[in-house]
Amino acid sequence: MTAVRFGRVMLPVDFSAHSDGAATYAAWFAQTFGATVHLVHVIANPLDATYEPEEAARWLLVEHAERKANEWLRSYGQRHLPPGSPREHHILHGDPYGKLLEVANQVLPDVIVMSTHGRSGVAHLLIGSVAEKIVRHAPCPVFVIHRPPEQNQ
């Protein structure tokens, strides 16, 4: 049997507490295997309050959202990953599922480590689950961190 090696780890980041749990596991993969962590953030809407659009002129919203996401992704990596561990940042625009799958098909990670927001019922039916879609279509194993029901708010 061949030893499993995790040299490339993909970590989708939405800057929520949910993704912090996944980052803990991605850090373990990085530390244990010397893996490069590919931190990926998808900007679905540059007008989202997350990116503080009020700070930018309307014609610069996309660039402003990218700049914010890039700053936060670098800071996120510094906070959650082992010092000196190799990492790459990917910032894309569009549908999170489609863009995450696009990065996965380009980077060809050995594992994707991601969280689920744990939505159920009507919210799950209407919104769908990015994590669930990635599990079904990713080119590699997906390590999904599920939040306990009491934390799924």
C-alpha cells in the first residue's frame, strides 16, 4: 500500500467562524506533511457589507473588495497556519461553488479542507450547500468540518 501524502491542501475561506475550524485542520496537514496551503476566497458580491463598500467609490468596488479580501486572507493565513508554512492565495469572483471547483481543478490539491455552515431544512433547499457540491464534484478527497447543531446559527 502506498503512503498517502498531502503536499497541496486547499482551504476555502469565507472569514466566518465556520472556516476557522477548518483552518485548524489545514494547519495540521501543513505542519504534519509540510504541505502548501492554498487559501481560496470567492467574492460573490463586492457590495456585501463584509467588504466595507462604503469606503470605496462605486466605480472601484470590485478592486476595493479584492484589496480587502487579499489583506484579510494574508492575515488569516498568519493567524491560523504554522509560521513559515508555504501558502498561496487565490481570490476569485462569482459563484462560490463554481469558482472553488475551478481552483481545485487547476491546483489539483491532495485534499480540500472546508467547513459547512450546517444549514438545514428550507435554507438548505433554497441556498444549497457549497460543501456538499464540492464533496460530489471535487477531483480529490474533501475533509468537511461540521459544526455542532447548537453552533449552526
